[in-house]
Amino acid sequence: MINLKAAVAAVALASTVLLPGSVLAQTVLKLGHVWPANEIHARAVERFATDVAQTTQGAVKVEIYGGSTLGSDRELVEGLKFGSNDIWVGGAGVLTAASDTAKIFALPFMIRDPQHFTQVYDGAVGREINDAIKKESGLQVVVYWLRGPRWLTTKKPVQTPADLSGQKIRVPDSPVSVASWKALGAAPTPMSFGEVFNALQQGVIDGQENPLSLIQTSKFSEVVKSLVRTEHSYEPIVMVMSASRLARLPEAQRKAVLDAANGAAKTFAAEEVIKGETSFITALQQEGMTLVEPDKAAFRAKVGPAFVKSNFPSVAALYEKVAAVGASTAR
């Protein structure tokens, strides 16, 4: 027990450094993500860090460790509890390892469009989700950032779920993703994102699914040629901290972190995602990918409300609440 206490104290000490020429301590927050530096949300993270430093006049420094340098998404989420990193930014579905409620994020064809995304996650339902995740895991969702819908990329064209038969599709390590793609007829293959390019190149998997921005910046066009417009999930990007770590920050520093996450960085991410949806398609086609327009209705039919109630009953009521948000004005 003495060693454990010493380790905890060492972690706490490592999170602060003395500012040169000052008796004040600088708070250092280690932020980890898995993306390449030119990805939209990696750039949004840079803006977040800059805003935190400016607002606190250097009292808080956010150190960014991208490209999986601190580990996979799952490892980064676990690190929040052990203090090996202070902030994680990534696809919200990864939180299913820590929270049952987080299954809601990866349910297919739940979010209709960017407007519905904002209505849900910036509204009362979003707050309900946050509260449940905090209660179940001790983790605090600091902000939801818009992410483009996920597309399927494969070596062979896919028009209907039947075309997925036998195809090994890389999915995040999430029970919802695995169950969804199994229901669609594929052989879902959970895998760390950093391994995907090589797995595609070597034929270990036949395809993967991600937003256009990540497909383009990860150069997947070099190893798969079919760009399939499934647009099956608007999984949010979340910034997450341990609730206790966030609470330990002085009030002014805590406010600076929350404001920076929900300010210019969030706006930048949303604008770049929306602007990029068309330009990314063009760029990927220029890189040799073929745009495939699948039968979306056939995909939806296999993973709709009945699928959710049967496979994930614990979030079925929440799923219905999400679907009801803005439904009267939906097309």
C-alpha cells in the first residue's frame, strides 16, 4: 500500500512543473490520441491546447501525444484512471469498455445528419448520456465534436449486405460495432487503428470503416479501391478526462479547459468536417478510389430498432429518445 501511495504521489508531482522565474506551479495535462497530425480533429486538438495556454497565461500546458504514441484508444481511456495521461480525444464508441451507456454512440443509422447530431449531443439527451457515463465509469465527457459519417472502404464493391458475406471488416473494439457488422453479414475484425493500413496491405482484412477525413489522411486509397457511401454512423469525437482529475483543477483552470474544448476548437472541427465532405470524396477519387452508391435501405433494415432492442436492450429506451429529437422537423 505504501508503494501504491508513493506511485500516486509521483504521478501527481509529474503533472506540475515550476514556471521559470516564478513560484507558481504550471499544470501539465498530457493529451493522447491516435490520429496523424493532419487529421481534422488532431488540428482541433492543437487549437484547444493553444487556447488553454492563452486563457490561463501559461498556467496550464496541454502536451499533445498523437499518432498512438501513448497507446491505442483503449489504452488511453484506461490511462485516464491510472494517470498515465490526463485527456483522451477519440471516437466515443471506445468508451463502451468503461460504460454500458456508451454503447449508444456506435449504434448504426441513429443520427440522421449534422443538425440532428448537434440537437442530441448539445441538448438534454446529451447531458443525460454524460451523467450516466460519469456515474458508471468515473469519466467526464468534456465536449462532443462533430465527426463526419463513417463510410465503408473495401477491396471489392459492396452494394448490399449480401456483398459483405465472408469479408473481414476492421471495426473498433466495441461490442456494438462487432454486433452491427455481424448482423450485416460481414466478419467483423476488431483491431487497433494503428494496425489497419498494414492489415489491408497484407490482406489480413478486406476493408474498414471510418469518416472520410480519416480515410484520406491515412492514405487508405493506396490499399483499398471501393469507397462505399454507407454513412452508417455519426459517432462523435469526445474529449474525456477522469472526473476526479478535472475536479482537482482550480476553478479558473477547469473553466479554461471546458471553454477551450467547447469554443473555437469545436467550431473549427465542425466547419472542417462539413466543408470536407465534398472535397474528400473528390480527393479520394483522384487517388484512384471508385465511389459506390449502395442500397442504404437494405443496410438500415438489418440494424434498425428491432436489432437494437434485441442486442442492446439496456440502451433501447435511450436510442428511442435520440431518434425522437427533432423528429417532427426531420425530412
